[in-house]
Amino acid sequence: MTDEQTPAEDVAFEADDASQEIEALKLEVAALKDQALRYAAEAENTKRRAERESNDARAYAIQKFARDLLGVADNLSRATALSPRDSQDPAVTNYIIGVEMTEKELVAAFERNGLKKIDPSKGEKFDPHLHQAVMEQPSDEVAAGGVIQVLQAGYELMGRLVRPAMVAVAAKGSTGPGAPAEPAAAGQNPYASNGADTGGSFDTKA
């Protein structure tokens, strides 16, 4: 304190210094908080990216193997669908039960590894991202654009389409319940996806 400063002036000077220091500390705390939030967000993004890359690597590793097994699943499904369930022969009955158990275990193994069956129910709306229309038929039970029958089940692996479900769909003008499908533009395939070929082809020869 100089000779010219009074005690009151000295106290005011010190209070001003303290106020400036507090403001500086507040700014520093805000900056550190912002930095901590950025680090937390970056860590979360890194975690999500690592999980996504891990899932992608896993899906890539088992995709070919899974696709090769789809033929086995198809054959087991046909065997159970065509099996003589009314047979009185115990050997035949036991054989059918064994095939059905094998099919269920294979499907369960698929699901445990992220491979899910695409098996739309009758009347479900055609989805060009998951389904492939191979036949079009008039129907008085299903509205136009709905699935009439599944000819071959599809599969997706961890959200990625491995094989679309091959389906028969109700033709335009079908009188089934539900709202009619929106009319397609002239020359446009109503079962083709926008800008993608996956599951959108239409083949009347199938």
C-alpha cells in the first residue's frame, strides 16, 4: 500500500483482484468441462465405431459359411413340409421327429449367430428391401401388393440381407381386405426398390 492509498481503497483493490481471479477460474472450469464432454463424446463414438467394425468383421467372416448352409436349411424345411405326418409306422414317425429337431436346432444356431429368417406372413405388405417377387397372382384374400405365399424363405445377417425371401404377391386389382396398393407410374416395376436391385426383381417365368 502506498502512502496515498487509504485502507478502504486497499480493500477495494483486493476485492477487484479476487473478482477477476474468480472469473478466470470460472472460465477455466467451463473450458475443462467442455473439454471433458468432448472427450466423453469422442470415447463413445470410438466405442460405437469399434462395435460396428467388430460386427462387420464377424458378419464378413461367417457370411459365406452361412450362405452355404442356407441350402441345408431349405432341404430340411422341404423335408418337414412334405413328411407323412399321418404315418402309423413308428420308425417313420421317429425319423420325422428327428428331422424336425434338426431343423429347429439349425435355425436356433442361425439366430445365435445373428442370421435371422425372413418369412413374411400371408397378407404382409411386399418389402422390396427384404422380398423378391417371382410371381404375381390375383387374389380375393390379399390386397394388391401383399404377400400371398412364400416360395423360399430369405435370411439377413446382423441386419444385412443375405438372401431375399422369394414370394408370390397379389396382383393389382385384387379384392382382398386392406387398402389397395398405390398405382405405379407407367413403365415402373411396382416391386422394384428405389435405386436398388436387392429383392426387387420380378420374374413371371419362375
